[in-house]
Amino acid sequence: MFLKQIGDKNMETNNEIVMEKIVEDLLMVSIKLDKQNTKDYYNYWRLTKAKGVPPLEIGIDSSDGSIQTIVFYIESTFFVNFQKWRTNQENKGIILTDISIFKKENDYIDNDKPYYLFFKDKDLICSFKRDFQPEECYKNNRIKVYISANQLIGFAVSGLSDREFEKIKSV
């Protein structure tokens, strides 16, 4: 089950991206999409298929369905080669997701599915589908969110610095 897009807001927020080496071959990437949002807890949509690695978590604000946090882990086996693809439409702003999938406050939805990582230019892309064919992209500062058939199918950290590339390649 993918997160369903139910709307969007034409706005831009300041992102915070932290990359931290957990062990020699594992890097944690923690993204806060809106640094000004001080809420400490969210509902979480998670991908749990990666054995021996904590799940990818997307924190959803229950008040409006906006994505507020993304935490995922990079291990060298997560990288794949993708054929070339093109997004039909690039928008600015954030997407709003359907929060009716969460049954209570601070709920989480686990999906026993993997995620895939690859580079395109200076973007680190995380895809939730092996066949990555986005129809739309929403860009908010350095974070891109990819949509297909009104479902979130991936995201990217764009404009990686040389230092960030080196940190990622170190795993």
C-alpha cells in the first residue's frame, strides 16, 4: 500500500538533511521537510523489508496530511541501476496524503516491501517500486517527491554536495 496523494500546497519550506554513519557499512539519512514545524510526533508509514536494517519511515502530520520527516538507511546493497526515465510534470510545493489509513494518534503502517536507491545527476533517489516511472514531481527546497497514479512512489535528496556524495559512497 502506497501513500495516496489527496492534494498539494504551493509553498516552500526550509529542509534539514542530516547524514550520520551508524556503523562502517550503514548510513542514516534523516530529513525534516519543514524545520519550523516543532511537532515531535507523527503518524508513520514504513517500509520494513530490508533485513537487518531499521525501516524507512515517513512521518505524516495528522492535522493536514503533509509529509514532515523521512528517515532511511543506506547500505551498498540497496543501490540499483535504473533505466532512464523522465518526469512528465514538475511542480513546486508539498503534497498532502490521505491520513484515513491511520486509525489512531501516533499510529504506524508497516509495509513488507523494499526500497531502492540510485543516483541521477546530483540527486539521490529512493524508489518504492522496482519499475520507477513517476508522472509528477513536487519539489520543496532540496526534497523532491515522486507521484504516479496519485500515489507516492519515491523521493529524492537533490543537489548533493561533493561531501554528501563522499559520505554516501563510503558505505
